[in-house]
Amino acid sequence: MANAKPCGTENYDQNYGLGYQTGHDDFSPYARVNRLRSTFLETEFRVDIQRARLITEVYRKYPDLPAKLRTACALEHILKNVEIDIYEDELLEIAEFWQGKTVEDMVNAGLSEAEKAGSELGKKVYMTNLYHYGGIGHFVMDYETLLRIGYRGYLRRIEEKSRTLDRDDPNYEEKAQLYEAMTISVKAAMGYIERYGNLAEEKAEKEADQRRKAELAQIARNCRQIAGGPAATMWQALQLWYFATNITLIESNGHSVSYGRMDQWLYPYYKEDMERGRITKAFAQELLECAYVKTGNPSKLKDRVTMSVRNGRGWGGESLTVGGVDEEGRDVTNDLTFMLLEASVHTRMMNPWLCVRMHENTPYELKVKAIECIRAGYGHPKLFNDRAAIEAMQAKDMSLAEARRYAVVGCVEPDLPGMEYGFHDAAYVNLARILELSLNSGKCVDCGKSCPRYEICAGAGQRLGPDTGSLDGFQNMEDVLESFRQQLHYWTDQMEKGLNRIDRAHRERKPLPYASLFFHNCIEDGKELGEGGARYNFTGPQASGIGTCADSLSAISQLVFDEKQCTGAQLLQALKDNWEGHEILFFFILHFGKKCVK
């Protein structure tokens, strides 16, 4: 990738202030961007039931249609009939039908009592909320190929594979259904973009302001080009990226559908536009900032469980990655690397989540620019260590060249764009809760009749987890650790079973033929994402409470076995009493306990 004295539209060491400034809405030098941002912040969010109504119409009309085709037909129906608009300045019957038919219903119906006990349906030893209650996400589509070949390019690929499909293939029916579903989805996307082209044309004819009239006419031309063909300009590339991503969200309702390395896949279009004199750097910057504000417009209506741990405006988790190295290990910093940072600090939106890849040859100027943005206090960007991330990707059997292409999805997860179905954030396992059970014979320390699960667990003479011993009976620290290992093994096993059910439920009830278009090997092998169609497939649960667990183990070792400040029985009773009557012991732990995490 070209790297000739990259810079943004401002000095690399531009000072953006210290700490977030409230009541200030003109961060951007572009009046249009400030107006769009103000409109976004001042507009009250509302629930739009169009998608729910339209998808329900299809599922009610075609109850016996294969899942892939039904998903595609639903997407087609939505994109044909949903109300659309181009805003100023911009470049109960339903619920009843779905009772018992959702992914959640299918998962819950198959959970064993042990799996329910540990999940969010029980005592939250682990949580599987993102995919249990919502759509598939946490991936990066192959935007580079999409922009290069356009939707007609995907149609040609699908048609070629369909022609060569072997009827003797044992998976013939599944593959044929996928190719048909993909074809329906692609044509629906093309029609959706054409609708916007028609709308822009209509608005242009009625517009009195000549500048806005020209902009609308250009939007119409852009839509005509990208409805089926490849992007030819930076503006068209950004428009196609936005359409393609939003259609994925409409199909899946997934969380953290991220944007990949935008400074890399967008750069060829920016570079050619600049060399041909089609745009100025200032206009390119304005386009980026408009795109940033636009990413905040769609807002996910989250489920009740997800809302209990994360809420707020926006979709959430759409990371955008800049910087880093190419497949040969060379730094790839370019103009857009800086300009995307400037777009972030000028708009100060919650989305996208900006991520900067850092390595030993990262230019000094980029480091300063990133730190100046961080000093502004609006929470962006996040910094990622290339060496650590690339080594982690290689540990998943990716080649060095592939690993160097990683982008960030969601909060912090490295991902290979267009090749990896990582199932990131599949679940969260609570190590502190597992340690609690390992110290108390598989019971919660606050076990009592006030717990809604009391009759199921202790009241019935049972336990939440297996009886692996109690702190009052352990003879040494190895006994504690062995009890913890057994509880950890048991609960991760329950979590794994639950995740397998979730994976199966999505595959059987809500496959993703449209999103699968943008992942290598899905078209080639005739498999959608849920069937293992991507080149790399993983499941990514995370451990939480690591520091609490480590500090607790350290305290037990110190107090009970090393210094013998108390017995195991005394410490366990202090936990059950929530430290009431054990203040001296609590004070000692707080001030003199050896901690692993400080």
C-alpha cells in the first residue's frame, strides 16, 4: 500500500483539548457535519416496527419454506417495502406470532436443568446472552472484494457454482438452497439501492437550492453505479460500504458487525480520486465525518437480558481499525489513517469504535495523533499491540501473512476480515462465582430461601454445582485449587453444551445467506456461516472476574495456609456473613492481603 508522507487535514500534533467538553457541538470544521451531529443528538429515538411487521408477514405466509430461503425471502420483502428517505444534509399481532418460534425459544426448550442453572436463566455462572437472544455478529465482511466486483460479481460467482453443482453430492439440496437464497438476497440488495437512487433523483428534481440539487443528483448516480457494479470513487465506496453493512444488520440483527481496516480498503479510491482531481482532501474529510455520524443512525432494539448489562444508543461494537502492517510486515500508515482519527475527534460519536494498530515501526506522528485524540476525553481510540495480536492469530493456525491482516471486532477481539467466523463474545464465564462454589460444596455462600432457585437447588437437597469439597475441610492450597479445577471443568462443559444448542438454533432457524456472501469459502463450498462456511471457524467465550478470582486465591493461601490468620471454616463463615462480625479479618485482607491484581 502506498505510504508517501501520510498526513491528515490538520497538524499531526493538533491539540484537541484535555477532557471531554460538554455542551459543545461544533467540533468539526464542517458546518454540515455539525448540523448532522446535532440532529442526531437532539432526535428522540423511537421504535420502528417495519422490519418486525414485514419479516412476520413472510414467516406467516411461508411456514414450510426451508430456513435459508425463508430468510432470503424475508430480506427481499423488507428491502422492497420498508420506507426509505434521504434526510436533509445527508450525503402486538407480531409478538403473538413469534411466541415459541424464536432462536431463544428453540435454545431454551433444549437446555437441561444443569445448563439452565448456570446460565442467565439461573445463577449466572456463565452468560450466553449475545447469541442466545440476538442475531449473529462479531465479524468483519470482505469489503475489499465487494467494492471491487460489486453485487453483479457475486451473482456471477453464484451462477458459476450453481451450474457445476453435482446432483450426486450428498449435500446437494442444502447447497442448492443456499445458492438460491444468495441469489434472492443479492437481487434484493440491488433493488434496495436502486430505490434510493430513484428517491435521490426525485428529490433532486424538486430541490430549489442548486448546491443541494447537484448533491442529490450525484447521490442518484452513485446509487445507479453501485446497485450492481463496483465502486468507482471514494464517495461510491463509502456509500456501498454503508448499504452493505446495514443490509447485514437487517438480515441478522447481529451485534458488533465491524468495519475492518477502512484506511486500507478505502485508500485506493481516495488515492485515485485525488490523483485525478475529482475531490479535494477537505471534501474527502467531510465525507468521512458524514459517514461517522451516519453509523450512529441505526440503533439496535436490544433484548431484556442484554439491556441488563449494556444499553444506550447506537448498535454497539462496530469497531473500525486503522494502522498496522501489510502481509510483508511493512507499515501501511496513509492519509486516511490520520483522517479517520480526525473524523473521530471531530464528531465524537459513540460509534464507530476506533482502533489503532501499533507496532515497532508505527510513525511517531501517528502515535502523537492518537494520543491527542485520547487526551480529548471522548473514549477513542483504543490501541492494539500488533506483535501480541499477530502472535495470537498465528496460534489459531493462521499464516503469518493472514495474521498481519487482522482487524478488531467488538470490544477487543482480533479477527480476520472475510475469512473468520469467530463467534466472539459467545459467552462470559464468571470465575469468581466458580471459586465461590468450589469453596462451599457447590453451593452459593448466600444460599437461602430468598433465592428464587432455592427449591430447585438447596431446598431439594441438591446443589447448584457438584460437591467438590468445602474450605472448612481442605487441608492445603492444592485441595482448594483441585476443587476449583473440578468446578471450572463442570461449568465450562455446561456452557459448551448451551453454546452448541445456540449454534444449532441459528443454523436451523436463522441462517445468514446474505452475510455469507462476504466470507471466503462460503460460495465456493456451498455452506453458509452457521454451517462452517468461513475459512476459519471458532467459538470465543471469555472469562470474567479473573482479578477477583486471583486475589481471592492469594488471600486464601496467605490467611489460611501460610500465615494461619484464620481457619478455613472461619473464613467461609465470614463470607456467609458478608463480613459482619468479622471486621478485623476484613481489615487485614483489605490492607495487608497479598494481591495478584493491583
